Amino acid sequence: MSNCKELQFKLSNDKELKVHIKEVYETQYSNYVWPSALVLCDFICKNHDQFQSKTVIELGSGTGICAIVAAKIGAKCYLTDKVGYQELSKENLHLNRIEDAEVFPLEWGSMIDSFPKIDYIIGSDCFYDETDFENLLFTVSLLLDNSIDPKEAKFFTTYQLRSSTYSIECLARKWNLKCSLIPFSHTNVNNQVIELYEMKKESF
Ligand SMILES: C[S@@+](CC[C@H](N)C(=O)[O-])C[C@H]1O[C@@H](n2cnc3c(N)ncnc32)[C@H](O)[C@@H]1O
């Protein structure tokens, strides 16, 4: 079973941005819009000037909602997820009439032969399985090192607090990443606490 949702976000100039997202009711995590995605979309919209004309890669894109929002405000977007998880994001790009975005598999922790040079990485609710955290940060680190401007490149990620025992800030340091919590008013969706972080390379 599937459903198509219309979602609305407000840009910093108060204009509204609408997207249509299909979800599929199966157990696979990639088939739903997670609460963290709504917070990241909201952040992108509230900072839409910063994302306009930038090259953005989304990790663990699932339905593709965050990259679709970024593409709608004028970013060139690459949507990535595990091998075989590309169909739904392709359908959603089509549904939103976005033609210049690209979709390809990218498994965290794997070596990437050729990848696009980007300004920003985005990823919502990617930190949920502790065994994957190192792999994810490896991929983030690699993409930032090979970005358009490694001093300015950033990873924006939303993190749903599910365990109080884990600190992604400590782990990020191991990968030479400076991790800062972005104070953002919209941190509570469906009674979930969702934090927004920015990560960038600490030193070069
Ligand atoms: C909780 S879902 C979040 C989906 C979407 N970002 C959202 O917030 O709606 C986590 C996503 O990460 C992807 N993912 C998990 N492990 C991965 C890995 N090792 N490599 C690439 N993607 C992965 C999943 O397939 C899924 O799409």
C-alpha cells in the first residue's frame, strides 16, 4: 500500500513551498518521511538563500524529500541510498517535476570511485544504528575532503534522540570533524526531540 502526501514549508521570504511525496507502507525504513526529515526541510527552507545554486548530496535519502526541497529552491542535487533503494526517490523526483537531480547508490563506509564535488551534504535520521555511525562519518569525511571548497563544505544532519548514551560529537572528532548543534526553533515533531547539527572539517 502507498500514499501520496502534500507537504508545505515556509521559505525565509514567507513564500510557501509545496512538495508531493509518495510513501510505501512496508517495513523498509527508506519508504517513509521521518520526523527528522521535516526538520531538515524546514531548516533548508528557512535558509534557502544559502542553498540556492549549490551542489548538494543527500545521504540515506529514503523518499528523497530533503533533496527534493533543496532542488525546488535551486540546488543541484544528488540523492543516494543503499543499493537497490533508488526507485521511490526517482518516483518522487518525477512527481515533483525535478529533472536535473541524479540518483545513485552509495553505501556508507564504501570507497567511492567517482563522486560529484559538492558544497553541502544533507542527511536526515541517518544516525539511528550505532554500528553504522563510523561508516557514515567515513563517507562524510571523504565527501568533505573532495568537496568544491573543503574549508566551507558542511554536512547538515538531523538526529532523533533515541538514546542518551551516545555522543555523535565525540565520534565526529575522531574523523577530524567539528560538530556543532544548530539552535533551531523547530525541534519537536510528533513529540520527538530532534537535533540539528552542522559538521565541517576541523583542520586541513
Ligand atoms: C531512518 S531512514 C531516514 C530516511 C530519510 N532520510 C528521512 O529522514 O525520511 C534511514 C535511511 O538511511 C539509509 N541507510 C541506512 N544504512 C545505510 C547505509 N549503510 N548506506 C546507505 N544508506 C543507508 C536507509 O536505507 C534509509 O533510507
